Amino acid sequence: MKKLCIIVAFLLVSSSIFAQLNEGFEGTSFPPTGWTVVNGGDTNTWVRYTTTPHTGLACAAISYGSTAHADYLITPQIAITSSDNTLKAWFKSQSASYPEPYDVMVSTTSPTDTANFTLLASESDPGTTWIQRTYNLSAYNGQSIYIAFRSTTTDMWRLYIDDIAIIHTPANDVGITSIIAPSAAMLPGSVIPQVTVKNFGTATQTNIPVYYKIGSSSNVVSTTITSLAAGVSTNVSFPALTATSGNYNFIFYTGLTLDSVMTNDTMQINIIVTPVLTPVYCFKDGDQPSKFYLEAPNAGFVNLGTAKPWASRGGAFVANATGKKWFVLGSNFNLYSMDTLTGDTTLVGPVGVSPDFLSGLTYDKLSNTLYASGLTGAYPAFTFSLYTINQTTGAATLVANSPSTGTFFELACNDAGQLFVIEHQETGNGKLYSVNKTTAALTLIGTDLGVSISANFQDIDFAPNGNLYFSASNGTTVGDADGFYSINTTTGIATLVNVFPVANTQVTGLAIPYNLFDGATITFNVSNGTNPIAGANVKIYNNNLATNSLGATSIYLPVGSYADTISAFGYVNGLGNVTVVNGINQTIPVVLNAATTFTATFTVQSNTSTLLSGAAIVVTIGNYTYNGTTNSSGVYVFNLPAGVYNYTVTLANYSSQTGSFTITSANLPIAVTLSSCTVNTFPWTESFEDTTSFGCFTKASPDGGSGWAHIASGATPLPGWNGGTMTTPTAGGTKAVYCTWNTGGAASNDQWLITPQIAVQNNKELSFYLFWFGHYKDNLDIKVSTTTNATSSFTTTLLSMDTTQFVQGDWKLFTIPLSTYAGQNIYIAFNEHITDNQTDGAFIGLDMVKIETATGINESIESLTSIYPNPVKNELNISSNASLKNVKIINAVGKEIANENVNGNHYKVNTSNYAKGIYFVQIESEKGRITKKFVVNE
């Protein structure tokens, strides 16, 4: 076996002896020395790419553009000195949904004059796994040529190329091209090792030895190929062996005497032999039907047929009376059933709904229901929707839109009929939630997965062992390789099972098969003897079930006997035992007895010790809520079981109060003091310095968004934007409030910020500063109500504005007289609104809200300050009876182009170099600050 000892030495020289070109793009400089890139199309062109090379650290790639490519990657000049010179290179594309055909071209003149390149081969899309393609260069024997790889696609995805070589075919070269058996994962038992051997040389070879050994074992098994013609391949089998459980490394190699190229002689495979192999059906890279094994995900994938022209989203395995099916949701909003042997698809039908993402798919065995989940809107506040899918037609029916928002891509259902979903984070760890099958409300489990989840090509599914599994794509904590995890559905923690052998695998459409076991459906009906108890917990067979609004919950259980515990807040636990007989469904009534209660007596008064009637009290513990309203004596009494409670007390025109209390075995008095919110002392100012709450202000968001929020001075970039800096107006403190597109609803904005009640006196006015950023259309109305602070009560608009009245990237002062409302109690609302949050919606800041005696200062500033001429050509004059402090010039897109501190009553701005158009001059004087518009004419 001398050949094994000298392989390393030959590896150092064999590739260079016969290769006139050998480029793997390993150097950091691109293009490599002597190579040329011609970018004749859109801005994207050939680059060095390190994410998914065929070998080594890098490859070359070109990414999509909205207009057509006309991009060439061109080799150095190469002298073709033999009629058997061959060009070989490896290719792949990013997705079968976005095919990347390309051309191979040749020029004998210049690498930069693309008009002189002629077509050598026009190639179809190479597919999503690396493939080597070979090109005959015999027509150019005796010439010096340049070879170009040309991309001309439009708006596809990405084409990769690596390991480009021009080689002279030697006479003697035999190597192994594939390992047929054993496979990477197998059951214990007999296996016949088998490989494919090819004669790469030009001469027929005889008596070729072929060997294999396992690991570092000295036991080498051999066989012989009697004869193999040039260019021909043959399958070679070895004697059968018995594989026992364990991990093994099989090394196969040829032993041709005087073999000229030894780099293709050896091939090896790591295999896992395990007593159980559960296939997990999936889509690798989002579009390639595949399978791997639950017990050995690191053994890799087996492709099932060819890649699909659509990407897979969610997948589900269904076993019921009609048979077994692997269902998949396509990115084209169709439902398919998949053949688990061939990967062939059968269209079930269109789902009939089209949210931005329709990604989750799962099957509820208890109810024979196929569920799907969808997302509509924009990151990070997508609207989450739950659907049922007809297994015969594929049609989707909306169950509910969740009150929760976020980025929830996957869906899974356990044997107890409970739904789970994962939330993705662009930064930070993912999270596991349970899903209410009626309302689509989401409940967080634990804190987070403990694993970073950033990609949206992933999936979750339950296995027959009851474990929830997660195929995590790029962005996991295991580095470049994608991980296969199990998730604890009690704590929400993900634990790595193993990593997939290839990085960025992007496994979707997950479906783990199972067999229906002998058993029956057990239904619990829980009541207090008179009324059903919703939300009661039924613990049985390691499952925690919650009863619905009718006090019922069901589970399919294997044949056997099971202890159960039924519990509900305010009741004594019930204990029982259930015996399951195959095929005999049972309904079990459970009556729980009420637990002992104690009184919690609330007394609510004002900060002036006035007892307050009509105060609303909300007391919560877990998922239970108690409501009460104080009587004329400011008192309300709750009868509560022992426990730790939270409470909130609210009353119109008073600040709310929150707290907690514990009841053990005695009655409890609770005193609450509310502070009056009515404004009756002036001047009154709100500069939003307290960022922990909005105090006596109230927020409303009929659009479903989070609404107005606090922001600190200097914040950059502005929330929801890639730029912008929050400043503060004069005397504005260090905080402000804002609203923008991502604090509003998924489709439109309707964001309200409402003052406390104001007892308006004579000669009062409202003033405030507004900030604008973003160049997008937006609207802000100032409204008044003389009744309540409900949004429907604001029927009068004091001032209606849009962003054409604001100053881009800065603050502007507005003043509104309130003399009409003297002697009345009013509320004032700041209402930002747009009808289309996808194309409109700016960043609006609010600060220094004041009510004070009217001074007419803003009007006097306007009358005291003038600019001329307007329109202007060469010089703009600014004149004011007040002493000027600062002059700032802003163009029509909000960019500041001049900022000067001044002193005096007059200032001149040189506009001779200004482009024709609209500008704004912001003038600050001892009387305040105003903004005026002027026009430059060339």
C-alpha cells in the first residue's frame, strides 16, 4: 500500500503539471491578477464571495439587478498548446425559483473588447448544488485566447462559479467519482460497499486495484477492475459486511500504477449506524425536496427529485383515515402534496389568500384540521393571522387576526392539539409562543430560545416522540453551519441536537412522519356544577391542556391508564384516573369545588382626601381578571381566593395608580390615592421629560399600532429610519415624543396623544413645537373635545396640517388661541394620520406643549421680520426690528446648506451659487424663531 504514503507529495504537484489555469479565488484581491471584470449592465457585477464556495474560502458570484446584466468575468490570456485541452469549472445558482443561465465565450484578441467574444457554449441554470461542467478547447489549439463567463439575466438572484481550470488530459488517470454504499446514515445490518470508478485518461487501463478501509484500521479490502476504456465509468462492489451501531469513516481509493493525477483517487464518507432512522421530509435551500434523518441530521440530505420553481414555506405530515400525505405551502400561495419517494408534486389548489407571508403549516390530529399562519405588514410589527386549510381543495379560511404583532414564521401542533409558533428577531434571540386556536392570541413561553434567529427559511414540527424540533437557518449560535434543535415547550429553551453538514442550508417545509397508535379521544368537561370553567388546566400524560369557553378540552391517548389533575384558579384541585380502550372515545365530566375566599377592600380618594366614586378597579392574577367600580363612599370589595394580585385604578381626569397585594388567610384593606389631572394653573407646560409614562396624557391607536413614544435628544438614527437626529427646541429639555410609520398600524396610521382635562381661563393660547423627518407625506390635526377624552368626542379641529407646513429635520413653533373655550373644560388631541402606511408616513416629533396667557409673540415676530427680494437671484436680505441671533438655510429636500450666527438687525445671504428652486430660511431672534420660504430664480 505504498501509494497511500505518497499521496500528500503528489497532491502538491499533480494539479500544476497538467493545469494551464487553476483559479479558486482564494486571494482577497478581486479580480485576481490577470483577470478582467467588465460591467456592461446594471451596477451589480462579478465579486469575490465567501459564503458558499465549492472548495476553499471563496468563489466568484454575481447578484441580481433590477435591469439586465451584461457582465463578463474574463480569464488571463491562455496559450492552448494541445488538442486535448479542456476547460472545467464548477457552477451553481441561489434558487431554482430564480434560474441563472449563462454563456461561456472566447476571444483571441482582447479581454476588454467584448464585441470580439464568440459563443463557446450557452448554458442553462446549473441548479442549487455545485455541478462541474466541461468545455472542449480543441478548436483553439495553437492559439492564445481569453475565456469569458457572461451573465445576462434580469432580477434573478445569484450565480456562483469556482475552481476554474484548463487541463491537459493525461494518458493514465483513474479515480473515484462517487460512493454508492454505504450511505451516510443506515440501520444495523448487512451492506455491500460500492463506488463508481472512472478512467479520466486517454489510454485504456487494465487490472486496476480498488481498495477501502475503515478509519485508521490496518485491514484493507481490495478488488480489481479487469479493463476500463478511456472516458468510461464502472461501478465496483466489495464483499458484504455487517454494520453495527456506531460512527465510522470509510476511505475508498484506487491504485493505478503510474497514475498521473492522484487528487481524484481517494474519496471518503462518514457514516452513522443507528437502530432507528426516522426520515424528516423537507425542502433544502427552500426549493429542493429532500429528506434527512431525525437521529442523524449531521449525516446530510438525500435529494428527492428536482428543485421546484417555487420556494417552500410551511410543511405538515398528515396521517388519517384517507391515508398519509406530506403537504407543503408554496411561495406562490398554492397547497401541494408531495411524493416522499420521488419528490413529485401534486397541486391540491390555491389557498385563496395572499398575506405578505403565508409560511406556517401544521396538522391537528385531534380535530383532523390543517392549520396555516400568515403575516401582513412590515417588520417588526406584522399582523399574525391563523387559517384553516381544506385538505381537498387547498382553500384557506381565516380563523382570526391575532391581537399580537411580530415576526412569526413557523407553526406546529402537538398530540394534544396545542399550536406553537416561533418569533424571529433581526437581532437577538428567537422566542416560542403558544397560539390560541380561536382568537390567534399568542402567549410567550419562557424568556427566549437562547438561539439567535434572523433568517425566514426555517420550520418547526413535532416528532412521534413528542419533542418539538426546529431546523434553524443562518443566524444561529452554532456559527456558519445551520443547526437542528429540540425546543422545550415548557421553558421555551432550544437545545442543539446537531449541525447540518453544509452552511446556509435553509430547511423549510418540515414534515416528520408518524403512525396513528391504538387509542381513543378523551374529552374533559370541567364545571363548578352550574357553569363551565374556561381556562382550567388538565394535566395528563405529560400534557397540560386548557379548557375552552365551554369548559372542554380533548386529547388523543394511547391505550392504557392515566392519572389526571384538574386545576383552576379559585377552585380546589380535582384528581382522577382515566382508562383508555382502543377506539372507545370518552367524555369525562369534572366538577370542581370553590376555594375559600377573603375580602380585599379598596378605598379610593384624591390627593385632597376626597373620596372618589366611579373609579374603575381591575385586579388580575395569571389569566384571571376581576373588575369593580367604587361606590359613593369610594369603596369596592372583592371576594378573592388566596394569591398574589396586581391592580390598576383609573378615573377620568385623575392619574392612574397600579400596585400589588397578597392575600393569605385574612381579609385585607387597600388604600389608593389618585392625583387630579385637571389643568387649572397657568402657565402649564409639558416637555415629556418623564420617559416612564405619559402621566395624565392618554394615548389611543385605533390603527392597532403602539402609538406615540418617548425619545431622547441626540437619538440617531431616528427609530424606524436609517438616518436623522433628534434635536430639541429652545428650552425643550432633553426629551420629546414622536410617532412614525412603525408606531402606527400595518396598513394605515391613526395615532392620538390627548392632553389631560384643561380648565381654560380667559386670554389663553396653546403653543407647541413640531419636528419633521423623512420627506414622506403625513398629516397632523389638532382637535378639541368639550366632553370626554374618547377619540370619538373630538369633533372640532383647531388646526389641520400636513408636512408641507413643517421644516425638514428641525422644529417649528405653532400657536393656537383658546379664547373661544374660556370658562370650559376641554381636552386637546394631537392626531397623526395617513391612509397608506406602505408609501406614506413620516417621522413627527412633538415637544414643549404650553398653555399660557396669549402674548401674540409669534405674530409680532412675523410682523417684525421680513425677507426680500422674493423671488431672489443673487442676494437675499433679512431685516428684523428684533436683534438677530442665527440664520439657517434649508433646501427643498431638507438638507441644511448654510448656518450662520449673526448679531444685529440685518443680514445678507449670497444666493448666487444656489440652484434654481424652493428654499427655507429659519430666522432666530431675541423674540423667537420663525421659518420663511423663498424662491431662487437663475
